[in-house]
Amino acid sequence: MSDNKGFKYNQTNTSYYSEIGGDFKGIQGDITARNITQYIITQQSGIEITQRKLIEASPYVGLEKFKVEDKDKFFGRDSWIRDLTAHLKQNKVLLLLGASGSGKSSLIQAGLIPALRNETIFISLNIFCFVPDKNPFESFYGSLLTKYRQSEAKAAKIVKQDTLIQVVKSLKNDSQWLIFIDQFEELFTLTPKTEQSIFINSLTQLIDKLDESVRVVMTMRADFLDKLSPYPDLGKIHNRYSRMLTNMDDSELRLAIAEPAARNGVIFEKGLIETIIADFHEQAGSLPLLQYTLDLLWKKDDLQDRVLKTKTHLQDMLDLLWKKDNVQDRVLKTKTYQDLGGVRGALQKQANTIYGKFDARQRKLAKEIFLELISLEGGKNVSRRADKAIFEQDEIEKEVLYQLIDNRLLVSRGDDGKATVEVAHEELIRSWEVLQELIRENEQIIILRNRLYADAKEWDELRKQDAVKARGDLWSGSKLARIVELRREHSLPNLDDLANEFIDASVKEREEQQQRELKAAQELAKANKKALQESQKREEEQRKANKRLRQVSVILGVLLIAVGGFGWAAWNQKNQAEYNQAESLGRYASSLFDEHKELEASVTAIKAGKILQNQHTTNPEVTNALHKVLFANEYNRLERHNDSVTSVSFSPDGKILASGSWDKTIKLWDVQTGQEIRTLSGHNDSVYSVSFSGDGKILASGSRDKTIKLWDVQTGKEISTLSGHNDSVYSVSFSPDGKILASGSGDKTIKLWDVQTGQEIRTLSGHNDSVYSVSFSPDGKILASGSGYKTIKLWDVQTGQEIRTLSGHNDSVLSVSFSGDGKILASGSRDKTIKLWDVQTGQEIRTLSGHNDSVLSVSFSGDGKILASGSWDKTIKLWDVQTGQLIRTLSGHNDGVSSVSFSPIPPSPVTKGGAGGILASGSRDTSIKLWDVQTGQLIRTLSGHNDGVSSVSFSPDGKILASGSGDKTIKLWDVQTGQLIRTLSGHNDVVWSVSFSPDGKILASGSGDKTIKLWDVQTGQQIRTLSRHNDSVWSVSFSPDGKILASGSGDKTIKLWDVQTGQQIRTLSRHNDSVLSVSFSGDGKILASGSRDKTIKLWDVQTGQQIRTLSRHNDSVLSVSFSGDGKILASGSRDTSIKLWDVQTGQLIRTLSGHNEYVRSVSFSPDGKILASGSRDTSIKLWDVQTGQQIRTLSGHNDVVWSVSFSPDGKILASGSRDTSIKLWDGEYGWGLDALMAKSCDRVRAYLHNPNSDVREEDKGLCDGIGGKK
């Protein structure tokens, strides 16, 4: 055989490597970085090996990872060691990716690091190894203690973005460093989000500034790659520095199996290594399982007969094989290997032996320990690390824990007090039937516990910043009840301290809420009782008075006066008590709205309103709460399922809603009344999907029991069962004509069924993972399917051929849905995003990002304008399909939203029409909610500007909206249709302000180019340019008679212009900084100006004299606006506040607080009752001018709201934003109490009369006689 890299190979057929089937050509490339003579099996025969000195200690590491000190046991990865060494000579960073069990950590520890230390350029290399755990900064600090004192390394514990750079700078000096971050995925599974984000930023900053003396190496499971997507810098590191570790081939496996034994003087029985390799490949190439099996084989064989026989996990198997075989004849035997159970059976048998020695109580405790150490991530069973101390409270449990550790089923790391424990390797979870059964029995408990830990972490982080806001993250309802029950039953005995604290806080909040409700009810009862007593007392006094009157007529007048006075005092006292009660209820209703308990809040607000109606009075707290009722989205709730609701679907006429649940049932509901029609039972496991046929007569359901059932909707009878799938049926969907049913399954296939006969038409194969969702196009020609393999496939229904594959998601695709016209496909994914696709071309249109967890369901509204998405993050988001903008977020569910579905027809009087309608959502909290997505209605979004929209203004007749933008243009829009009429171009800089003349014929625009332009609205032609300012023109405003135009500028002046001639009338100069806003009073006599100098000035228009200065803001005044009658002036400021001023006196009436960033624009409704404000916090707020109460927040913009303006009739509110869009909103808000009560009752009437709701019996008639329906 020829030389390779200068080394001479043994070419004789007596080499042991040849005896075990090795081909030297196969290892030619594997042993170029290591002298071939170091391999005993290539230099000596089997007989020669058995004559070497016998070393009885096992040379295999079992389930443990190889460490640096195990380098002399680590074989078979020579080519990888060579390549990675070369990589780190050329690059400063390495990200090694691979599957669980592929040997990433071992390759770095026992292969790469020793090789680097042999390189001249790394002669003084210091190695710092750590896993991220819960605090990667603490972990890094711990690794530094191997070389540095605590006082030197303590800076590493500081959670800051520059920590890693500063530590390296201060400690490294002239030495070389290799920072090895093992199991990098722990950043995404164990590390809280705050620390996670800061550490990643700190790491990427360090990598960006690395010098030649520092190297960073990371290992990460490849199935966590999608977690890098929120961090672009990590993505760049992946693209540039990552390597994917592949499985070992047969030649590499021979070296890994045979060489360690040979070094100890032992060989394998003929044929055994080939058997082990074949079994290894059958077990998906788990190296830890192989090592475990070999270790067991070693330990089980009699040392008198030492030929290595067979092992389960490559290293553990080899280790066991060594220990099981007898070493005296130096041969590990096939029989011992078979007795162990082979690569898979060895681990299971050994685990069963250890577990079998426990008594009943110990087994129970062992299961509880394992349950706490197993998690579900992305649908996969994985190991999780827990504090060792939580298992050491009970002496017997502690004994069980240590036995599991001593027998290497668990591993413990860290010092006492900070020690952690985890499953020795995830292969144990995959291979041991005891744990598989434990997971199957407790899957829902594990899911609930995972959610508990995640929510507790978020709550803990939030309460450090805002304790009040954090209360909204606490659990309530059925989810809280379930976790409390599990804790009480000791089904989760090992919860950590934070989880228990979170549960206790949730219980306390629930009790306090119940106390608030009880107190409110008691106060009402007390007031009613007092009123009754007063009434009875008055009757008794009247009776006595009448008796005396009959006896002594002389004192009639006196007694009448006395009784009358007494009656008036009692009546007044009763009224005041009721008024106070109404105010208290109104305030409580508002707090419930803040907690997203919209239906409970609505009922409470109506109770308060009814008290005031009886008194013929009003109260600002109650009015505010009733306004919120009108803008609440949830209008009914259906609660009869006993477990998670997995799927909801409307019948084609929108009258019936079907729901499927983990409780194995399907329920049919009357959408209008909320009443349950019937329950369909027949499945033997969870129901994952329900779907109506096109005519609404048949309902299909798919289940975890692997079957599909067809049901007669009218009778509720089962029509037939379709069987054929080999795993759970996750999704079912009818073709539009109802003749074909498609089903997607965990068996990776889609099946098409003939609905009439129940026969399978064909099977569509092509996905490499579970098919979670299927959906027909509206014409029935295309079927879309979403898979766990991150892809979507489009299929030709007639031929069954795949049309194309859509790739772009970074994790499982859980839901797909076609738009009504079939042109767009929406997909929701575990990667937290929604993608919109062009069906014809297969191109991605856009990605919608905003959810904080997996997107479980997507659904288009009937008109295709809105897309709804439901997520594990407990929210539903509504998106504008045309622009991709988020319209609003619906909150209220207490657990993940599994399914969302729009009604094909919005039949409810609740809705106002237009885009959207009724949306149903099913949740893991066991409830179904019905939402009116039209409240706080966004009428439409106008898109066309290429930069931020800085100003919007309506024409006097309300038919045209003008908008000015950073793209230097003005656009005129048809308000009714939303169509662009024309674009006005001519400015050379940002157009900061636009304003119509009172007759609507002229439009004025002020710009950053220091000019004002007047435009003919009808023709779009420029009339003239006014150029006398020396800086940007921030604001323009016409006088009510249209004769004067005022302009405010960065040159600190206001100029008044004659509109007809374009001549300057006068300049007003008293501000000390830029004038940012000007506005005329309704009679045209006063001009208000707001300035960067923090003041507002009022000017006499006729004389130009300053009337007064208003000085109460703490920062720039960005906007001023007069009420219609000119009595009130509103001002919005950079100090985040709005102030209302009495124009006549200059006194501050009140300050409106609520925005979190500066207030950029304020505008009164025409009747002066409502004030709108737009802010940098991206929201628009509506305020009751009389009370100062906030009525409503309008959300939908994604950047600063620069301008707000009411239409002349007050029916529309326009907003312009830096996000380049203009939004038109329903502007009708100024109703009296009776109108508010009527509208509020119409919204919640169905909920009040819903027999499945939690409404008290005495409240069901609350709205009788109020509103449009009796």
C-alpha cells in the first residue's frame, strides 16, 4: 500500500483492521492528521493484539461526552479534526452544527482541542469551556475560575453588552484564548430573554472585534437553527463560520469501535463489529448509544474471555460490552452483545435493571424526577436541566436521585449549592420505554409545566420593570385551576421556587379579584337594603303622620313639612349611595378591560349605566367604561369543552360553529345565540381538526386516533369512518364542491377521499415530516399542505402531481389558508411568522412578524382584506393583507390560540359591515371566543407615499383628503373610495404641513425647503410660492374666512399672508425657538402658536399683538388646535402630555396623560366633545373633552403618528404616520348615556342570554327593554 502524508501503512492481510472488514482505501482520508502507526488495529493482527498487556478498565465513555482527558479513547474523526484545525487557523470563529447524538461536543473536547494544542501557533492556548444554562454570564465566569481568581474574573458576571470584550481585554494579556460554548441552544431553552439578548449582543460584539489570539467555538443542535433568525448578526456568523457534522461512515465506526479495545489488549468476535455497525445505523446513528453499549459489553463479558461483544449507544454500548465480556481470552462476544439487547436494547435493559430494583415508592419518585427533567420542544422530547436541590428535600427521593446518578442514568454538574441534574443523554428518553410511557401519560402536564415555566420567567422579568403591568401576565381561569389542582395532587411535586411563586401570585390575584367583585356586589346590596329600609321607614312615618292628622288637624301643615323634609333627605341619601356605587362599578369595569376581560367588563359597565339611567344623571367613570364596551372585540364566549379546543370552523351560511377538542368530542354551536346544539362523540382520542362541506350538510373530523369521521350536521349521526392513515390526522378540508375530502397526517402523507363512497382516491407523498395543515383553493384545483419539514407544497388535485414547493420558513408550517380569490396563500409557522405567497408564481410576497411564539392557525376574512393569526403567545393578530400592517391584537385567552376562523357571512347586528366580520377562536384554555373585528373600525389604509406622512387634512366638504410627506409630495385622495386623485410635486424637501382653504378651492403646503405653496385643488396646478421664511415651514393654517394664511417656521417667526395677492401682511416674532404649529380660532380673531421654546402664544390677528403666553409644558409644543367654539385650546408636547386651556382666561383646565412618547398632533372633533391625539408611541388616543377621560386607543401604525384630523362631519378620523401609511378610522364617538347603553346592550345581548356563559341568573335580563332588541 502506498504512503500517505509520509506514513507507512501495514499492507499485510494479517492486520486486524483487515480482519474486521476494513478497507484501507476507506480510511485513506481519515488518518492524514494522525500518524497511522498510532492505530494498533492497522499495524497488528488480532492475535498480536491479544498478546498485548491487558488493561481491564473500560476504554468506552458510555453516555458521557468525551472530555479533553479522553483524547486517547477518541478515534474515527481524524478528517474532521484535520479540517476543523485548518478552519481555526484561518478563522477566528467556528459554529459546529449537528443532530443530537452526533458527537459535536466530543469532537471539540477530545479531538479538536488536543489537536490545537499540538499546533505551534496555539502553543499557549487557554481553554474556557461552558454551557449557557440560565445565566451565560455566570457560566462564563465559572469557566474563568479554572485559571483566574474570583476577584479577577468577577467582571464576567456583569450582564452587559460589553462584558465579554472587557473581560477579554483585561485578562487575556499576551496569552491565547479559546472560548468554547457547548450546547449553544441552551440560550434559547434555558436562558431568560433579557439575558439571552444581552449575551448574544455581547458575543457578537466580541466576535466582531476578535484579534488573532482569541478563538470562539460553539456547538449547537441543527434543529435550533431557526432560533438565530431574530439575531441577524448570529445569522451572519452561521453563514460564514458554520460546519455541519455528518454521521460517521463505516470506516470511521470501525476505528471508533475496535481501536479503544485493541489498546487494552482485546478484540471482537468475528462478525460482531459488522453487526454493531448495522444496528447502529438502524438506530439513527446515535454515538452515545453506541458508546454505552460497548461500555456495557466490556463490563458484562467475563475478563477470562475478553473479545468485545456488542453495545447500545456507540460509546456506552462499547463500554458495557467491555464490562460484560470475559477478558481472559481477550475476545468480546456476539452472544454477550445479543444478551444485552444490541445497540437499542442494551440501554433499555440496563435502565430496566436499575429501575426494577426500586420499590413502589422509589419508582414513583424516580418517575417524578424524570418528569421534571423532560421537556417538549418543537414536538420533540428533550432533556432539561433542573436545580439538584429541588430533589433533595425528601431523604428517600434524594437516595433515588443519587442511585440514578451513580448508575449514570442522570448526570450532575456544578458545585454544591449550585449543582444541576439532567438526563445523561436524550437517547435515554428516546430509547427507554419507561420514559416513553411516562411522556405519553403526562404529555399535557409537561406542556402545561413548560408554559408555566415560560410564563413565570416572563412575569418575573416584567415585574422588575412594572409590577402593576406584570399582574396581567398572571394565570387565571381553567389554566390556573388545572395547575393548582396538579400541585395539590402532587402531580408536579418538583416545581422550582419561581414557578410556585407565580402560581401563588396568580391565586392571590384571583382571590383579590373575587374580593373586588364581592365588595362591589356587597356595596350594591347594601345600598339597595338601605334604600329599602328608608322606604319602609318613610311608609311607617307616613302611616303615623296620617293617624295624627286625623286626630289633630291643626298641626297638619307642620307635619306635612316635616315628613316631606325627612323623605327628601332619605331619597337624596339613597341617590348618592347609588351614584357612588355606579362610579365604583364603572372604575372596576375599566380595570377589567385593562385585564382583557371584555365580556365581564361590559356587563359591569352596563350595570353601572343602568343605575345612572334610573337617576337621569351621568358619571365620567361610567361613560368612559361604556365607551370601551362599544370598542370591545369579544362579544360572546362558548365554554363547554373539558380540554383544549384544537379547531373551530363555521358552516357556509355562518349560522353554526363546529369545534374539536382534546376531550375527544366535537360540539356544534348556534352562532347567533351561543347555545350548544349538540355534541358529537365517537373518536377515541383528541380531535385535531373539523371542517364543513360546501353545502354545510356534512362535517368532517380528524383525530389523534388516526381516523376521519363524517357526520350528518342536521342529525348529529356518524355517516362513516375513513381509515388508512398510520398516525394522527392533523387536518381535514373539503373541496369547494364537497366531493373530495383531503386529510393531512403525522405519517407524512395527504390522502384524498371520495366523500360519497368513503373510498381513498389517492395518496400524495413527498413531505419528509408530519403534514399539519391542508387547504383547497377556492376553485378546488389546487391543494396546499404545510409540513413539519418547514415547507409548503402545492398539489394538482386532479392528477395528484406536485406543482411546486414553497420554502422560506425556519420551522414547522402549522397552518395554511387560501384567500377568497385564490391568489394568495397564507402560512403560519412554529418560527413565529406568517408568510404570504403568490399562488401563481410561488414567490413570497411578504413576511408578517409580531407574534412571540408559534403561529398555530391563519384565516382570511370573507372579503380577503384581513388575515387573522392565532398563536401560542395567547393572542390573535389581525393583519391588513394589502399592506402587511398589523391592524390590532386581540387578547383575552389564557393559553395558546389553537385555531382561528372567520365567518363566511357576518350575520350579527353587532358588526358594522365592511372588511372582516365575526372571528371565532379556539384555545388551549378550553374556551371559544367570538369576536367582532370591526370595533374601533379601521375603514381603510391609504398607501402610496414613499416616506413618512407628516400631515393630513380634509377638504371642507369631507370628500378629499390631502397628505404631505417626507417624499416631498402632496397627494389628494378620494375619501369614499380611497383612490388616489393626483400627486402634487414641486417642493424640494419634506412637506411638513397641508391645509385647505374654507371654500376647498386652494390647498396650502409648508415645506422643509423654506417655502409655502398654494395649489388649485381642482386642477392640481401650482398657484404661487410664498418665500420669505429663512428655515423650514413647519405649519400652515387658513383663517376661517380664507383671506389670511398663517405659517410657522424654524426661523422662530410666524408670518401672515394675504391669500389673494400672496403678499406678506406681517411677521409675529416673540418666540425663542422654532414655531412648530399654528391654528386659528373659529371666529378668526385669535391665532395660537406652539414652539420648541416650550410655550404657546395667543395673538390678536387684526393687530398682530401678543395676547398672552401659556407656559406649563416641560418640552417643545408640537401641536395646537382650537375647539369648534373657540373656547378651548389643546396642545400636544414632547413632554408626552396634552393640555387643555381656557382661551379667554389662559388658565389650564386639565392635563391629559396616557401616551408613552411625545404627542405629535392633536385635533378636535367638529362638536368639540372628542379630542384625538397622535404620538411617537405609534398610537392614537381619543379623549372625552368634558371629563378628560381616555375613551379609546387606536392601534395599527408601526411608527410615529405625525398627524391626526377629523372630517368636517366628524364621522372619519384620518391619521398619517412615519410608517408611510394613512389610515381612516370610524370617528363617531360622542354619544349620550341612553345611546351608549343601547349600543352596549346590543353588543352583549347574546352573551347575557347564552346558557353556557358564566353570567349570573339575575344579570341575564340586564338589557331587557334597552337597545334595538328586546
